Amino acid sequence: MFLCLLGLVAVWFIYRWYKELERVSNKGDKYVYITGCDSGFGHLLARHLDTLGFRVIAGCFTEKGEDELKKITSERLTTIQLDVTDSESVKKAAARIKTLVEQKGLWAVVNNAGVSVPSGPADWITIEDYKPMLAVNLLGVIDVTLSVLPLIKKARGRVVNVASVFGRISPFGGPYCVSKYGVEAFNDSLRLNMAPFGVKVACIEPGFFKTNVTDLGLVKNNVKKLWERLPQEMKDDYGQEYLESTYERLDERFKQFTDADLMKVVGCMEHAISAVHPRTRYSPGWDAKFFWLPLSYMPTCLSDAMFLKYSPKPKVSVL
């Protein structure tokens, strides 16, 4: 019985692998709009799709990002300055895209722009800390998507949203996980709503990869700033050892989990855009596949126990 089940699983994986090999045709007529192309995944994806022959529309936050991308790509690629937190900027970009794609429609939008700090214990974070990150990571995704959705529907194209494995499980506090859970919810509802129109919606859920978002110096500096603004009473509750232990754990975790091969993520993005039969979810990174996702399916009591065991303890902890 076990061998039969194993055989069926093997057949299914082979079938899926073969089915997913097929790619769309006429790449030169297909426009792909990407946000967050100044660096990281977005920058690399824009270059990769350009070499494949797609017509890339790269949204960059800075003029420097636009200039650097133009220098190393073909004339097929168009850059636009974009601030996903500013609805006027989003509308202006959508209007320009409409003139570019004309009657073809927009083949794909990739919501890649994102930030990762501030993050820390829940009682270190204020409501004002939540607002900027939600504006980029969640509201920006929704605003950009809705701004070009009619063009996507016209092309029967794709929406690719970059969430995170931390849209499935929350091992730390702050707005990051909240924003990514929101992207997951938006992605799921959009996928169902757009299915009758022939639009495919995919979610990318990366683990830890070496980008500006996961820069260790940035993350540790964020912790330091949060600590320094805490009232003395709260500092006394946590204790100086908590802060020092947090730095040590960050060093350990980033060394254990961070992957420098960004093409693992970009390859998933490209598949979601170019495959005739894309997946609904992609989880690039060994840590996502073999640690975070399995942990997210465990009973809450077990995942909580594991996180609490390997997390720094406040000075007044009762555990």
C-alpha cells in the first residue's frame, strides 16, 4: 500500500514538472510591470525578463535606480518613477502604462516593492510604526494592482504578489508579518475573483534571502533605535541582557538561514509570468520549504513552544 502511494506521488510530481515546462509565446508583445526595481529581486527580475524578450516596465523609487537599470538593459525596457505609497504616483504610472500597452493590455504586474523595518517585540512598536510599512507592503500592493487590473483583464494576464513565508507564520512582532498576512488574504480573494476572467494570480513566499530588506546591519540598527526610545521602566523589565541576546540571536539566525542566490526567487517570479500553467504559490528557499512552512502547519502549542525556547527572555519573564 505504501509503495502504491509513493508511486502515485511520484507520478503526480512528474506530471506537474512536465506540465509546467510549457511557456507562453510572443514574449515580445507582452508587457510586464514590476515595482521595486531599484535593487534586489525587482532589479534582477527586470534584467532577467528583458533578456528573455519581454517588454518590461520597471517601477523605480529613485532616479538613480532608473539610470542604473537603463544602462544594463535593452531598449525594450521602460522605467517609470514610482512611489507605491502615493496614489497620485500610482495613478500617473498606470496612465503611462495604458498608453504603452495600447490594445494589447498588460500581461503581468509583479508587486515586489517592500520594506522590513521596524520589527521587534509588540510592546516596543507604536501605531505610527505600523503605518509606513503597511502603506508600502500592503496598501501599495492593493493600490498598484487595482490601478492596472482592467489592463490585466484585457490581456487575460497575471498578477504576481510577493508576500513572504512570514505571511504564514509570525515568529516576531511588528508590522512586517501583519502586512504579509494581508498580502496573502488579498492574493487569495483576488485569485478567486479574477478566475472567471482568465486572469491567473500567484503568490511568492520567499524565505530569508540576502537583499537590502534582510540586511543584518539594518535590522540590528532598527532594534537599537527601538530600544533607545523605550521608557526606562520597560527597559528594566526586559533588561540589558535581553538586548545583547537579541543581537546574538540575529547573528545566528541570519547566518543559518540567509541565502545569497536571488535567482531562486526570480526564477519563481519568471515562472509565474511566463509559464502557461503557473502555480498559485511558490516558496523559494530551503528554509521556507523545510522549516517555516512545516512549522506553520504544526499545532500552535508546538510552534509557540519552539519559538519561546529559542527566543531571548525578558528579565521579568515568568516562563
